[in-house]
Amino acid sequence: MPREPGRYVVSGALAGRTVLVTGASRGIGLAIARAVAGAGARVLCLARPSTALDGAAASLGGAGVAVPCDLGLASDITRAVAQ
């Protein structure tokens, strides 16, 4: 049976969990962030610092937290995980 678009995550299935999403400022990363937020998760939105990252996290309401991080820099990864 084919799945319907947007029907991959059950509402409330991630309640009480925290999910880290890389590339969350746009595209597939943002779509994933929206899906897991819709399933009840708190979402740590990682991407390079930008207004797009801030806007993406804000668009998730209280579920989104912007975490500026360049995955090419080990120091950024260490700092992001420590948060």
C-alpha cells in the first residue's frame, strides 16, 4: 500500500523526545524538522548561522531551537552538542 505524502510520522509519536536535525534552515532538513515537531518532539535545528536558521526554528513555535553550527568545524560540533 503506497504511503501518502506527509504521512510518515504519527502525531505524538515523539512526545517528550529531543531530535537534532542538521541542515534545518531549508529544504529536506526543514521538512524533517517540521515533521518531527508535528510528532511532538523538541527540535534542535542545526545549520550554518543565518536568518534562515532563526526563521526555521521560529516557524516550529516552541518546539524549535536554533543551534548555529558549521558541521565542517569540529569546534562548532563540540559546542552544539554541549548545548
